[in-house]
Amino acid sequence: MKKIIFLSLLSLSLFSSPEATDKFDVGMQYLLGEGVAQDKHKAFTYLSESAEMGNAQAAYNLALMYYLGDGVKQDTAKSLALLEKSAQQGYEKAIENIGRIAMQLMKFDKALKWLKINAKNGDIKANYLISEIYVMREDYKNAKIYAKKAIDLGDNDARNLWREYKLSNF
């Protein structure tokens, strides 16, 4: 899977317009205050333009701004939409975070989709979160499968979930 993500990112860099990359770079300079006075409004403008041109990193950074309310009104739903756009382009950081944000918004089908990708990529906590979703859905057989994986990887929250819901009975 990591090879596919790498190839996706490589192809994005090959087909991303230089203008989108330039706008991303300028947006990040304003966001972080590197070489210019920090200006979240300008950062938002440049990152938005870059994301509209297909820059996955720009979409990811905009998602963070919305999630944190950093320079914009906090909006978790917009954050999720931008994370999904970035994740669909193969941006690894977006893939790592989208399932957790979807879960916060109670969009459990979307959360499962992305958390399962994360679990396959070795994210221990993703297995636990998947088991939590299955417990909420009262699908204890699947909850048991993912909780066991998380426990085997050393996740204590999964161990507690296992005991609390007596998953060994399923």
C-alpha cells in the first residue's frame, strides 16, 4: 500500500502545475511566518487557490486550518471534505487523519473506510477505533477481530474495550 501511495504522490508531483506549487509555497510562508510577516488570511487565500488547482498538500493544510480554527472559523465538516480531497489524491498525512475526523463527525462508514487503510498500513490505534465503531453498531464479531489486532499490537484501550464488552464471548 505504501508503494501505491508513493507512486500516487510521485504522479501528483509530475502533473501538478508549477503555479499550484508556487501558491502552496507562498501560502505556507504566510501560514508559518517564514520570511514574511505571518498572515493567516493571505495563507488561506494562497492555499485555497493551490488546493483548487489540485495540490493535495494545500488541501491538507487548509483542512488543518478549518479543524483548528486557525485563521478561519472552525468547521470540522469543511476540514473533513478537504482531508478527503487530499486523501483521495494519495497524500499520506490526510489518509492518516481522515478516519479520526470522520469518526468525530459520526460519519462511521467513511471512518471505517479510511481507518481500515490506516490499519493495513500499521496504525495500531486505527484497529482500536475500528473496534469501537463495531461495538457502537453492536457488531461484536467484527469488534472482536479488530480489538484483538490492536491488543496484539499493544493497545491498552483495546484491552479495556475487550474486557468491558466481553468480546471473548463472540
